[in-house]
Amino acid sequence: MHPEPEDPLAAALHRELRQLPPHRAPADLLPRVLAALALAERRAWWERSWFEWPRAIRRLAGAATGVMLATLVGVGLLLLNLDSLLGLAGSASEAWGVVGALGNALSLLGRAIPTAALLAVGALLAASYLCALALGTVFYRCALQRR
């Protein structure tokens, strides 16, 4: 919304605001900002933003995350479409037979459990994780509280 150039209210407001004296910052603002910056510089690397971590540790964390993600995707694909994957891979080695047997057992177990029960267990696990995260945050705040 663009104000009209001849808006009398805007012009009056502009005149009144121009007549106000300049607002001064509190005298202790600069020392407080400098103290906060000095405190931030003294924090350990793991308490800072991920982008401020040492480069080697960031790379290691990224690689570990990539491996975990690839593992989760691979296991998910294996469980969802085990027959197709085994058909493509063939019987290349005995390891595929073991993996196939485990995958079939998990697939059979997954079909035996009702979907509602799986959803309920997943919701319970998610709620448990969030509760653990909340309690960890509370304990962390209590441990670092200044007395």
C-alpha cells in the first residue's frame, strides 16, 4: 500500500516526528554489548553455531550425517521393495542371502503388525523423544544458571 502524497495525516505526523528531540542510547549500552561479545568469544567451539566449528569437525559431522542418511535410505528401500532389489542384484554373494532373509523376516513382521499399532508406537517414540529433549533443555538451563 503506497501512501498518497497529499495525505494530510501523514504530512502532519511527519512534521510532529521531525520536531521531536533525538533519542539518545543508554550510557551503559556500549559496555553491555562489548561484554556480551567478549562472553561469546570465550565460549567453547561446541557451544557456538555450527558454522563457527573447526573445519575438520564440520566435515566429519557432515560425513557422519551423510552416512547415517544413506544408511536410513538404504534400509528403507530394502524393507519397502526387497523383492525388486534382490531381483536386480541377483545372488551375487551369500551376504545377499542373509540380508534377504533378515529383510523378509522384518517384512513379514511388519505385515503382521497392524498399521494403527505401528502409528501408535511411532507417535509414542516421537513424544518420548520430544519429552527427553525438553527435559535435557531444562536440566541444561538449570546446570548453567548463574547463582
